[in-house]
Amino acid sequence: MKTFFKYIVLLALFSPSAFAVSENTSVIDALDNENTEILSREITLESFESCQAFETVMQDYYKKYWKENQNPYPIYNYFGGPEVMESIADDAVSSPSSKDGLSNQGGGYSETNTQVKGVDEADIIKTDGKYIYYYNQTESSVSIIEAGNQETTPKVLNTITLPKSFYNPELYISNERLIIVSSGYSQTDFTSFGYYINRNAKTYSIIFDTKNKSKPELIKLYSSDGDYKQSRLIGETLYVISSNSFQYPYYNLNSSEDIDFDVKKMLPQKLEITRTQDSAKQNLIISKKSLPFQAIGGSVTNCNNISYSFPDAETIKNNGFNPGYNIISTINIQDIETKVETKVIAGNNSEIHMSQDNLYMTESLYSAGDFSCPINAICARPFFWGGNQNTLIHKLSIDQQKIKYLDSTLIPGAPLSQYSMDEFNGNFRIITSSFFPERSTSLYVLNKDLKKISSLENLAPGEGFQSSRFIGDKLFLVTFEQIDPLFAIDISDTLNPKVLGELKIPGFSTYLHPYDENHLIGLGYDTETNLNGGTQSSGIKVDLYTINYDKKCGDAGLSVEQVKKCNNGDYKGIIVEQTHTKTLGGKGSYSEALTNPRMFIWNDMRKTLLLPVTLSERDDSYTLTDYFNGMYAIKIDLESGIEVLGKTTHIDMTGLEEARTKECLQYSAQSSEPICRELLNGEIVCESPSIRQYVPNYCYKDSSIWQYVGDKSWEFQDKNIKRALYIGENVYGVSDSQIGLYNWKLDEKQLQDFK
């Protein structure tokens, strides 16, 4: 006998044109409708005794926290001690050393620039060398494009319109599979059962079969509670991390005895829909029509799989106690009938590092310092001076869909990004920043059990951590205050890491990319002194650094320039040199690659960087004087230096000069003749004109048409080139309005509109 229940979840409509058959879109369309029924064979929460025990423990800790924190200013921190909830989704079945990714080094086509070889990362654009897949933010759609070549224009084969409820989607492709991973929100699932939990936030993983590129077929949809945080793809296994928090309203109670915790109200929920030809499994009915899908809903975990290690009484006293959870969903993208497995870890994830064997999850924990209030002042809210920031690290082993919790540890400071972490020869290396009592950067080397082997602490005191790159047993680290110190650190002796050399130059790099064994590419900002005597960012700076492991200050045979810089303190230890540098634009310039390394497209064979940019020139008052948006091709050669091969834009300049001239007709010069008036005594008083008309800078003859475009840049947002890639001899620049095909000098092009 089949059991019926109503499962209400919002997923807005996919465009019907995106699907080959109506049942594809019907699955999505009807998820919001009350006539959608799922025939459930699941029995949820089978272990009542374990749930009861869990509720008893939670109530006890909430009562303790309520007693310690009866004040009008509770500190809201996510709870995240070394607690772990290990779980496997009901009926789930498993499917049959860290090195730099450098995925786009000069093969037949560019791949996403990843940190670890063999561990793919999501992006808004992917290519397999023949087809291009692109998420268009303006249109909220994913296009499948036949790449074309110098003789044929790129051709859009199919466009999948995403739900309006999706935000920040990312893509993977693998063996005729297109995977879309996205945050979203459900307009119907607001249920919180009286708890402060966001059931509305969802993470969606959707798999399409793309054997027929013109008619992709939806074959699996999986959603779970929480916002999408991170994902990785290793082989056929997709790892998706979502995060949510919940909070019992203990501070609204009159007594701790009023606390009545129900664990079922906070367990994360799931929905798994899989295409199947097995009629016995087909249980999805939409508008009274049975479709070839199996749908499974309910909780992602059972109570008898939950284990907690709660904070001690002192931690509860000093920190907020708002539990959260991270859901790690593992999805087989090829064998879609293999059910999704999940593991739930308490806390609130910030950054991850994944090798082919292990997953490291980090969580920032902040403990406020002492309360203070200025003398003779009335504080509307308390001010906490100082405080400590720490990072909780969880280590989990991964083996396809099997995930096993291994260990946890706590270290001072917080990592800057995923590139602050690395696994090498079984050890985990992590760089963190601390801000109190002053800024500093530290390196920690941990063994396989996350026990500290060694550390280098308080590097570059007073300076901010900007970027880092682990390459084998070496670490390159950039900090910044007034100038950019680039540190070369040797970690080959894990017990005694040491600084080999230090270079001080203007500006700073936000991303470091290996060029070869002795050279690094730095991408970052140039700096300049502002009117107040401070330092501010200027144009985008591309650097080539040389690491001379066999030369150090004090050696004989150094050049006059090297000796001079050693004496000035610009070089320390081994000679780390800025061999070549080039600055693009001025104040206000930006490239997403500065903060998103996946956008750094490097062709190692051609030694050429493809870089989408927005370049600005501004005067001391920050008034725009020049502008450019588009893509640069930049050659980086050890001997000849850094050269711009070409640049291109998707902004059509046709008619813009006429539009500028027409708009500027409304502005005219004011009369310089004095205004004279007679006083009562008969005297005449003349004054110079005091009224001045505002005239945009782009209306002056010495301004460029690009200045006009820059001042109206919001009108051209869909023309901004967001991604670059290459396939053989062809270079592609992609914006939300067009895909352009170019040669490597970017001086020949073919354009294809998305609309």
C-alpha cells in the first residue's frame, strides 16, 4: 500500500523551450502547485529514542545558556565547536596528494583555473573544446553554444531559462552532463515551526543529459535546505555544500523551564527527483498525470546518526549559541539512480580546501573582547574592544560518495581564501590573519591528525594579508601596508619552516600564478600616494617575479643593482626580483580575476594571459577622465617582458558620438559680463555672475568618447565582457549580450548575439 503525502517546494519555471519533451518542464513547473503529489516509501525518523536523547541534551544546554545570557545585548555567533553530525540519507547507495591545478596551461582549450589538479571547480562558463556553456546573468539563463571557428560564427543551440528564484548559479560539464548548482528560495516553504530557521533558503543541483546539445534532457534534480556555499567535482562525484542556521528563541522566555526543544523542527530537508524507466519507482504525479520520475522527500538525516560534542560551560557563557549546520551532498552525475548521500556537520562554513582524498572545512569563530564605553558617554549599544578571531577546521576523508569525519582542531586567526590552504604529503598547511592587537599573518603546518607540527607566527606585523600560493614545498605570501612584501618561504622541513627571501615593491598582488619553477605571475594593484599622504590603489598591475634560489644577499657576484637593493632592505635573504611589470588603467580599475582566480585564463604554450577588465583613469578629485571595458590579451615573456598583444570590447561605439553631441547641446557657456544694479542712493554696483552651470566632463572637446561611456556605464552592463576562454587558435570573449570569436591579437572578430 502506497502512502501519499503533500510535499510543497518552490522552484520557478524553466522555459519550456529549454526542454525536448513536456515532462521535463512539468516536473519543475508543478513543484509549487498543490496538485503535486509524491508517493512516499520512506519512513523518516525511525529511531525515536535517539531523537528523544538529542532533545534532552539540547534542552539542557539551552537552559544553561539562557541562565548565563539574560541581557538585552546577546552576542549572536554561530555555534561551531568540534561537533559533528554524521549522517547518510535514507536508502542511499554508494557508487561503484594535492598538486596545483593549473588547468588551463596551453592544451587544446582552456579549462577553469583550479587550485588542485583533478578537483574541478564551478564557474559561470565551461567548454569541452567544441561547445561552450555560459550562465547569462542578465537573462537568467544557461546557453549551449557551438563554438565555431574563424570561418563560422558561434551558434547558440539551446537556452535553458532558469527560475527567477535562483541566484548565483554555477556550472560543471562532464561526459555529456551539464550540472547547474545554485542558491534559490522557495516561495511556499516558510515553515519554521516557531523556531528561527530559514526553510525558505534552498540549494539546487540540477543535472541535464546533453547528448543532444539542441535538446538537453533533465535527468535529476536535488534540493536541500540552506544557501549554496561551495562545490567540487571529482570524477563522477559532485560535492555540494549548503549551510543554514537555526536559533531557539530562548531569550524571549520567562524561565529556562519554558524551553521545549523539538529536534524534528530543525532537521534539514531534501527533495530528490530522478528520471527512471522503472514503473515501480515512478511516483511523481503532476496534474493527475504520472511522469517517469522517482521523487523522495523528507529529512536528509536520521536522529540515530547524530552525535554532538557540545561546548563547555565557559564557552556557553562567553559566546553566542546559535547552532547551524552544513550539509555535504554527494551526487553521482553519471549513475543518476544512485541516491544522494549526505553528511551534516554542525557549524557555519566559511572556506574549504579539497584534495582528491580529503575535504577541509573551516569556520570563523569570534570572541568579543571586554565591553567599553567612552568616558562621559551614554552607550546606546555596547562596544566590544578587541577580541580574538579563530578558525575551526574539520577534516573529512572522501572516497566517491563515501565521506567520513576524521578530526577537528582550532587555530588562531582566519584564512583569506581557499588559496590560504593546501594539503601536501599528508600535511595540511594554512595561513591565517589576526587583527588584534595589530594585524599579522601566520603559517601553521598540521599533520594528518590536525596536530600542529610547526608554525611561523606574526609575519609582517602591522600589514594586511593579500594573497598566497603553495607550490610543492614552497610558499609565496604577499602582505601590504605601504609597500608590497613578497615572501618566499621554504616548508620542505616541516618542523622548521623558514623565510628564504623577501621583496619589497610598490603595489600588491591579490593572486599569484606559477609561470615555471623559478618564476611567478602576480596580478594585483599598483598604488600611489593620495592628497592626504596616504596610500591608495591605482591601476591593475601584472608582474613577473624571478625567484633566485641560488643567490642571496651577501653573495659574491651580485649585480650592482642587487647589492644596492640588498643594502636598502628591498631584498632580504635569497634574491626575489620583480623582473617585469605593467600597469593597466588608473584609480577605479578592476578585474574580477583580482578576487576570483577561476577567471585567470593563462595559455602556457603561448605565454599569454586573457584578462577581462574595466579600466578607469581619474584625477585627484576622483573625476573620471578615461574609461575602457573589454578584454586584453597580454604576452608575458622572460626576456621581452610584458606586452599587450591586443584588446577588444563588446560595446558598440556606432552612434555614440552623435548621441554625446546631441546631449551636450543643452550646455552652453555663461555670460561673463557683470550684473549691475542701482542702489537707493543712486550708485551703481556691479557683480560678477555667481551662477555656474554644471557641465559633464564628457561634453568638453578634450574628452574621449570612452569618458562618455564610463559616465553611463550602467547602460552598458550587458556589454561587459565577463569571461574569456580559448579553443586552439580561437579566443572567445563572453558578455551577457554577445559571444565574440577572435584571433590571439584580438584584431579580428565575429560576434553572435544571445538574444
